[in-house]
Amino acid sequence: MSASPEKKAQTKAERDEKRRMDEQKDRRSMAVYTAVAVLVVAAAAALMIWNSGLLQRGLTALEVNGTKYSAADVQYYYNNIYSAYAQSFLFNTGVSPKKQVYDEAAGQSWHDYFLSLAEETLTSDTALAQQAQKEGYTLSAEGQADLDSFIAQLDTLWIGRYSNRDSFIKANFGSYMTYDRLITLVKQESLAGDYANAKLEAMEHSDSDYQAYYKEHTEELDTITYTLFTFRAQVPVTDADGNAIELTEAEKSAQLETLKAEQKALAEEVKSKLEGGADPEELSEEYGDKIYSTSLSSAATGSSLSSSVYGEWIIDSARKEGDINLSERDAGTSFYYYVVRFEGRALVQDHTNDVRHLLVRAGDGNADPTQAEYDAAEEKAQSLLDQWKAGEATEDSFAQLVTDNTDDTASKSTGGLYTHITETSSYVEEFRDWATDPARRMGDTGLVKTEFGWHVMYYIEGEPVWKLTTAAALREQDYENLTAEAAQGWNISRGMGMSLVGA
């Protein structure tokens, strides 16, 4: 039985409506797929742009009085500062600086601190370089030589270590640094530093400046005598046979906590015994290998101790002889406990030992010298010393004698000068002993035999250590004043690119 005309018409209308709805659905699906494709392409393009470094090199991170610097530029300074501080053990290099607190009160992370130093240093270099250009200052011969040497090294150091020069630059100076930009930054940095050194060398300070500075900074300049016991908790990575120990992170963490408790208990025992009047040397022998390291009655300036975890405590002017302190430091994979006993403080007037020396090498340096070669070297050394004595016999003339005759290429350009020699310095024993002899006086000369040959020596009585420290501090103040004057009235602002630094 066939369908009625009305039924056929209804069925056809339904089919038309269904077809229309299907077409509309297909159009919607096509629109969705197109939108998704556009997003995927856009994301891929954004990733390509990010990886290319265009954003890092293009977006302004810092504007210094009209001069714009990219994130790559600031990253160069940031990396330099990070590397310098990485040796201080003040922060954990295994954890992002963004996750470590530098100043809890200010809510500042180590990343924030490095960023502020990078901004400050880049601003100073810009100001000093522009001031140098205004005054018509050009690089000194030494500054130009250093710059040329750096540029030459860029063309050779990568060989055998990296696939090309650009890879070397990215690995060492920032992922988005280019050769041309690096050269521009280094040239500005070199000019700024060379100009500042020339200005600072021309500045002089009177004795009253030194005395005034000492009164204000007694805690840092005094030499502090102290005894230090250090205990370390560290999870071993190898067994007694040198085989690697495999542990999960949870196991390492649990083991470290156990070791920390053990080492802290030992530190507290030693602290308690010191407070009870125990002799530090006897304690050192009693605990032996349980102590990570021991320093008995060591002496150091307050400034050199100030950066340690116990620095603030030990340089405090309120410290009295016999005061004892226990402090601790988290180094990430290890934990340290320090038991410190304060023993005294004083302004040490001992001077440093500086010398100029002229080396007459015995033999050719490729084999142990024969006695005949030593004798020939001694004869030549004595002849040169006699020659100097017959002339002006001044320090300057000795320096010239060295420049013209020495076989020590390392000190040839400085007239044979070696400074701050102490009884613990790592010089050849005979050389060191002559330089640190308490009977030595300014202008003393002599001949010293070492494994290298014969040395013609000239003694220079240096400044007291505290005065050298003060001179460095006054120089730093002079530098800050110089940069502040050069950048006076400048506008410095951060841009969007700053968020990419340290990322």
C-alpha cells in the first residue's frame, strides 16, 4: 500500500529540514576546527618567537635616561652578578633565586636583589661611559689591550667545546645574547671602568680621612681573634668502597634530618663544654673526625667575617672575651652548625709585605738545573744587583731593571711586584720566608735561591691591613659619588621586558 500524497510531502519537508540542520552543523564544526587551527598556529608562532629571542631582545627591560636596554642586555649583567655571588654560599645555587628569601622584612627574593644590582650596575656603566665620551676620554693602552684580548678570546675559546661561536656566547653570556650586542655592552663596560679607574687614581685621602672612617667602622676594621668548630650534616652519595648510593628524594630528605639532629647535638655538646671552660685544642682532639673543621685562635678582620652566618654576632662591639655562639646554615644538600668563641679584638698595625723581584732562571726551565747552571744564574743575579746599586738605587730603577731582565713573565709588566705576602701565602718557601722575615725593612735587597733559579729581591713595607681595607672602602665611596654625579637628574624606568630576566 503506497503512502498518501500528504505523507509524502511531510516526509520530503522533514528531509529538507534535516539536510538544512546538517549543513548548519557542518558549518559550525568547520568554524570550530578553523578557530582551533588558528589558535594552534598562533601558539606555535608565539613559541617560535619566544625561542628565537626576539621578545627578549626587542622588549625594553630598562630605560636609562633615554637609552633602552633589552631583557638580553639586563640578563648579561644579571648573570655576571649571579656568578659572583654563587661563590659566597649565601644562597642555594640548586634552587631558583626567585624561591629564596634575601630580605624577609622587605619581602625581597635573591632574584629581586640580583635584578636591582643589575639595574644599578648597568645604570652606572651607562652614566660613566657617556661622561667619558663627553670629556673626550678614550681607553688607556692597558684597557684597550684587555678589550682586544677579550674579543680575541671570543673567536677561539669555543673551538673544541662548542659547535660554533654563537653557541659559546649563548651558553656563557645569556641564551639570547648575540655577538654584536655582547661587543657593544663590553665596550661600554670597558670604557666606564677604565674612566672610573683613571678618576679614582687621581683622588687622594688624608690621614684624617682614614681616622674618621675607622671611628665609624671599628667593628669591620678591627682584627678579631676567634675559635671556630664546624659540624656538617650531608647525605653521602657513595659508600665506603666508592660505589654510588641510590636513594629516593624522600629517603635523602629523611636521612638528612637524622644527620642534622646528630650534628646539632654534637655542636651543642661542644658549645656546652666550651662554656664550662674546656680547652678548645683538647676538644678538637676529643671529637676528632666528628668535627668537619676546626680553626683555633684564628684572626681575621671584621669585614672579612661579616658575610658569614655568624658575622653579625662576632663583629658586634658588645662581644666580650669568652662569648660563645651556635649558628646554623642551610646549604640545600647539606646543613652546617658553627660553634664560635670570641677571644678578642684589636686594631692590628702590622704592615703587609710587598716585594719586587727579578728572576734569573737556572737552566732552560725544562729540566732540573745543574749546579753549574745554578752558579751561572747566581753570578748573573749578583751582577744585576751590583748594576742597580751603582745607579740611582731607587724602587723605580729596580722596577725598570726587572722589566728589562726578568725571566718571570707573569710579573714583568709590573716591575716584578708581588703584594700582601704572608707566612701562609702559597709562594715558594725560600721566597716567602725572605719576604716575611720580621727583620725586613723598607728598601732591603738580597739574593734568594729557589728551584727556579736565583731571585734578586727588593723589599717594600706595605700599609697596615686596616688602612688597606679603609683605602678600598674610601675608593668605593668615591666611585659611588662619581657615578651619582654622572647620573644626576637621570630618569630610570623598568619596562615589560624586565619580567623576562631570570626566567
